[in-house]
Amino acid sequence: MTELTTATRPRVGPGFRLQWEPVQDCHVLLYPEGMVKLNGSAGEIMKRCDGERSVAAIVEDLEKAFSAQGLEPDVRAFIELAAKQRWLAWD
């Protein structure tokens, strides 16, 4: 995996499926061995990681959606953590 930049286009990693789980009232990542329950922030970031949007576009969308500024460091930190867990991947 290449270094994460603002142009990187992360996507859900192979073997994982992101979905909204009404019973859990949150987004979850499903994989053959189980499920990862995501908190609200993680779910909002993950659902934007579609392989089409860049990190910069994801940050911009989150800042607009939540009327916030300066989210890039937190978004990048989560994406890097999620990549280490293989939840996210990019070329």
C-alpha cells in the first residue's frame, strides 16, 4: 500500500462489508469471522471511503456535513488506523 496523501482514494478492504445495522443503531464492518461495531465518527468516515473520493474530498464533505473545520488530522489518523486493521485499502 502506498503512503496516505490527500489524493489517496481509500475503499473498504477486501473481505469486509460496511453496512448500517439498525439493531445496533450504527455502521458495522462485517467479515467472515465476525463484526466490528463502529462509533459515529468512524462510520461517517468509512461510509465516504468508496474508492472514488479522495481523502481531501472526504474531509471537505465531513467538514461541510458537520459545520466543522480542521478535521483533516483526525480523519487521516483514523484512515491510517483502519488501514493497519485492513478495514481500508488503496492503490
